[in-house]
Amino acid sequence: MTPQPARTLLCPGCGREVERFYNHNLCEECFLKSFALFACPPVIKILVCPVCGSYFTSGKWIESLDPKEAFFSEISRSIQVHPDASSVKLDFSEEEIDQARYLAHISVSAVVSGVTVSATADTEIRIKKETCDVCSRIAGGYYAGILQLRADRRRISEREVEECMQLADRVLNTFAAKGDRFAFVSKITELKEGVDLYVGSINACKHACSLIIREFGGTSVVSSSLVGKKDGVDLYRITCAARLPEFVRGDVVSVRGRVIEVAHQDRQIHGIDLADGSKVSFDSKTPVVKLGTRDDAVAVVLVAIEDDTVQVLDPETYRTVLLKKPNFISAEAGSDVCVIKTSMGLFLLPAGDG
Ligand SMILES: [Zn+2]
Ligand SMILES: [Zn+2]
């Protein structure tokens, strides 16, 4: 508002002579007296989810929001400040009436026609419990992706399932921390061939699947299917099948006539040739036969050790067996060593890594 030219004016409110009018026709005092800086509804309702504690504000549910922030957000959305006001500052303090009601003392200050104006008002804040979008979807078994935990040509072990779930959990938590409210698992089903996790977020589902494959090796296949339309946008669901490798650390296998303890399988199987201790890798497509696992190994007495041979007691026949000395054996005669009896003979195993 531009100041009036410097001439004497008569205020219609108080009859005083003044040099300038505010808000067209009043002296500063009368203007401040009559000016309504803001209007506020007598009651402001705030929704809170009884399950996760999210507040509904600015048209969406927000997790782990401080109640005071939620109140501030809803008060500033509910009050109407005079359109001529600029540099508006809002402040409030709240008093608890009971569990569901608060009394909010609101104060607003602003600049109008070059004058700083302030006003206060009280309003009631009512807390209403309502299950949020996410909690109601979790309760309804909603999902956008299925993460299938499987193993190649064998049943996935319970320990593997547990470790996969921990990895998935880590991914979901990261997504949730970044604001993906659909980073949840709404259902877990156990099947003969493995476990299915029903995930709310497509992205989180995909990331969990890739992390599992990165950690365990193996392969994954992602497929998607159209399930409908929402607001003209195609809705998809995905299935991420994580297939853990057939062979795992500690498996003893035979491949091309050699006996190997498996260390890791990705596109190749990596391990140690138990006959001589050399490190070997071969393509996963090579025919492999599983002979046993490190769990089948037993401790036997090392009878004698020479430059390239060792003698151990056969755990079943107690007869002395002569073996080529693999490079991982450095124990002294009389001490215990680990051996595994397989259909391809008796083999020494490197000292376990726990
Ligand atoms: Zn006046
Ligand atoms: Zn909730």
C-alpha cells in the first residue's frame, strides 16, 4: 500500500487528524484495532495411525513425525492469514486436555502496510485414530513383488533362508529410511521348494534379490505381469526368483576325476583340490557329483608325515592309509587331522575355518 501524500487526513474511526491512512481510510491505531490478521477454525482434526504412529498431514501419511511438527503443519494449513500480510510468522504452544484433545495457543505476526501486526487465538486440536494406507495394506496382504528364495537342484536350507531374510530386511530398512513406505513384507509363505516373501515395493524387492545373489552367488530371474490399471497407469507386479547355487562352501564334490572342497559358487565353482591342495575353478556347467560335506569329516591320527606322503588311520577300518601330502597339511605326526571318506577314497581336509 503506497502512503498517502503528506496532507492532513481525518480518521473516520477516531476523528483524529493524521498524516497517513492505513488500509485505505484509518489511522494506524484504528487500523490495528480493526484488522483481523488471521482466522482459525475452532477445532483442527489431526489423524494418527494407531498401528505405526504416522500422522496424516499435507495430504499424506508421514512416518516418525514429531507430534509437534504434525500440529504445526496442520495449524498452518488450517488458519487463514489476511492476504495483505507478508513475512508471516506462526508460533504455537499446546496444552493437553486429554489423550485425544489439546488446546493450542496460536500466535501469528506479520507485516501489513509496513506495520508489524500480531494476533493470538486458541483452538482445539482433536486427535483422531485412523489406520494409515500402509498399515491397512499390510493388514490386507498387499504386495507388489514376490521374492522367491530357492536353491538350484536342492532345497534351500533353513540357515540360508534366515540369512536371505536378514539381507532382505536390511534392504527394506534402507528403503524405508529413504521414505519408501511400501518397503514392507506383508506375508511370508513356506513352500516345499523354498520361501516366498510378499513385498510392498517393487524396487525394494528387486534390490533385496540382487543383494542376496551378490552375497550367495547363484542366479536370479525377474519377471513382471500386468495386474490392472490405476488412474490410467498400468500396474505391475514382479516376481524375483533368487536361486542360490547348488554347491556351497564346505561341499565336497567330484569333477573330472578330481575331488574338490567347494569354497564358493558363482558362474564358476571355486575350491581346493583335496588331493594336492591347489586352488581350482571350473565352469558351473561342468558335470559335478556331490560326495559329501565338511560336516561328514572326522578327526583321525596322523601316523606319519614325509615330504610328499602322509599316513593316516582309516576311521572305519583303523588300517593305515598312505596318501599324497596336500600342501595344506603341516601337522606333526601324532596330531589329529580331518579326513573325509568318500566313494572316491579317503581325503584330507584343510583345517576348518569355523
Ligand atoms: Zn483513528
Ligand atoms: Zn500406520
